[in-house]
Amino acid sequence: KNEVEQSPQNLTAQEGEFITINCSYSVGISALHWLQQHPGGGIVSLFMLSSGKKKHGRLIATINIQEKHSSLHITASHPRDSAVYICAARTSGSRLTFGEGTQLTVNP
Amino acid sequence: EAQVTQNPRYLITVTGKKLTVTCSQNMNHEYMSWYRQDPGLGLRQIYYSMNVEVTDKGDVPEGYKVSRKEKRNFPLILESPSPNQTSLYFCASGRDRGLDGYTFGSGTRLTVV
């Protein structure tokens, strides 16, 4: 069992739909990161969470430390949101362990 | 422009020929790290550095070396590359272990034949 698991692996949505990507981890963490990998391969940091909830534009990230679970939500999805979304758990000493990623495709 | 610069972007080399992938950042970040990305395995951390002269192993350090002699540079060295090191490599930097997230380089696609 991987230390960080994401679901679903693949997600197809219609433009405008509300999207949720889930991340569960089995290790103690100091923070949880959400990343976006563009179709061209570039990687961008979206959020760093150690508790609660953060919002940036149409993106919302939440974390429940007790349940070892985080979610990334996209409201009013758009085709430009199509990308791979990756969660990463930061453990002791700043090691990062990654989920396998969720491939999101938003159709117009 | 704040950025992490990796070079080269693409590299094809032969087994056993030492190579270095460079990584440089202009944001005065303390934290730098190397990752490899492989189909079906996702991203995995190779090495990271919390500051100058401080480096630590990630999940897959075997076959790699790093050094952090200056704050801005964090080269990845493959002393004797093998085909199983064919991969897409990313360097990233962050302020204070990534409190504001990380800035990633554009990636280096390495093929070892």
C-alpha cells in the first residue's frame, strides 16, 4: 500500500461541473501539498496545507489531519483546468512522498 | 523573473558516462530538491537540501550524488548512468521547506542507452 493514495486516477468532466480529487495518507506529516502538472509537463504548486482550508480563485483545498485526508475541489470547471493533479505529503526532515496523480480532463 | 533553471532539457547518453544535470534558482531559497518521474510510479524524491552544505536522501537516492556548495545551485550527478535511470527529472526550490510551496524547473528528459 502506498503511503499517499489519490482517487480517482482518471476523471472526465463537462465544463462547469464541480470536481473533487481525494488524497489519503498513512504517514505523519508536517504539511500536504497540491501540485498541478500541465499537459506540457511543467509543474506548479497550488497549495500547501497544514490544517483547515485554503482557497485560490476556483480552487479550494481542505485537509482533515485526524482522518489523514485532503481534498482538492474545482468549482465551475473549465477545459483549461485539464491537467494532472498531484498531492504530496511532507514528512519529517522535509521528505516529500507523492501520490500517483489524477488525470483530469474537462470537456467543453 | 523568479525561476528555477535546469539544464539540459533533453539528454541522451550511454551507459557509464558520467553526467551532471544543473539546477539554479534566483529566489534565495533555502530548500532545493531533485525528483524523478516515471510512468506508473509518479514523482519520487531523489535528494533534497535544506541549506548550503546540508543534503539528505529522499526515497530513491541510489546511483545519484548531489552537492550544495552555493545557495543558488544544486547539481545532480550520475557517476555511472544505467538504463534504469532513464526518466524525467525535476528540480525544485522553496522558502523554508516549502512554506509558500515550491517552484519547479522545466524538467530534464534523460535517456540512457
